[in-house]
Amino acid sequence: NSFRSTTDAIKRNARERNLTLRQVALEAASPRPAFSGTPEAVADGLQRWFDGAAADGFIISGGTPNAFGHFVDRVVPILQ
């Protein structure tokens, strides 16, 4: 199941990188962009995940005040 796969991946990553439990927790809790680059690259990444059933939706957040507007203006039209 997906929970087991996720926990196995977390454990494998921690062992390979010799991470402490604290480091694992911080890494898991730290937001990071899954997709970056040109609007086309972001749209391609989102589409690949969606088509591959890796996601059925996305939570979009931005690190700067204009990030959401840029996403709406530049990426959404490509996805449409």
C-alpha cells in the first residue's frame, strides 16, 4: 500500500544518508517545490504526475507574493 511504500522510502533515505530522526522529521515537514523551472516544465511535471495517477489534485502555494499570480497567468493556460 502507499503508506508502506512511503515509510519504506523514508527509512531507506534516512539509512543511506545517515540521518537522525530529527533530520528526517525536519525534511518531511519542510515545504519544498516539487516542480520548478519554466512554465512549460512546471506544467509538464504536473501533467506527468496526474497522468501517472501519482496525484489527483495539487495544493499550490508560493514563496513570494507574486508566485500564485505567475502560476495562474503562466502555467494554468498551458494546462488548459
